[in-house]
Amino acid sequence: MGIKIIAKNKRATYDYSIKERFEAGMMLQGTEVKSLRLGKATIAEAYISIDNNLEAWVYNLHIPQYEFGNIHNHQEDRKRKLLLNSKEIHLIKHKIKAEGMTLVPTIIYFKKSLVKLEIALGKGKKLHDKRADQAKKDVEKKLRQGRYE
């Protein structure tokens, strides 16, 4: 399908139990896209919020400045608007309020030369849930390696 992954948020599946995923476009400047083509982005500390105008914004998505850029280079940690349907935004906002879910960015990637951000609705895991998931992964790993009977 022509998907090239730029960055993943590995902590998202560790800290949250993911319920539903959405694909969103992002409004970017030219030098941001060039920097992303070089595979440079940090998504680990990013978070998403929906304002009163029903617009989704991503904060702390770190895209470093383009090396060969000029004085019109972009700011690295500026907020960026997400492009979602109004139906999707209403659904997300409802689930955040009603069910106490959190909106987390998971993957940033290229799809047909467009930059997309996969966002997920998740519920925060407690410490015992994280331990149970880790134990389950360890058992599956040992079974695959043939060391567990």
C-alpha cells in the first residue's frame, strides 16, 4: 500500500490498552516534510487535545529543523493541526468525556506521499495490568523459542 513508517510510540501500548484507532492527516510546512523524509521525528512525548472549536491539535511532536533549510525553517515543537472528519472528532470527544479514555499518538508515517498520524483511544493501564501483560508476553516468547513446556 506504500506505507513508510517514520516513528512509533512504543510506550503507548505499554501504558494504555488501545481500544480504537484513527488515521489523521497533519497540516505541515515544507521543511517539516523534508525533515520527515529523512526519518527524523520523536513522537514519544506527544499528546493530542481537542479544543472548543472542535479542532484536534498535536503538541510536543518533535520534528527537528531541516539541515539545508534557510531562514524560513520551522519551529521544532510547535502545535500542529490534525485533519479529521467532524464525525470522528465528535465521536472521539464523546468517548473521552463519557468513558474517560485518552487520545494517544501511536505512529507517524507516509501514505502515498502524505504524512499521516495514527491516533488511538486508550484507557490507562494500572501497574498490575502491565505486569500481567509482561508475563503473558514472556510465556509467548518462550513458547515460540521452544524452551517452555
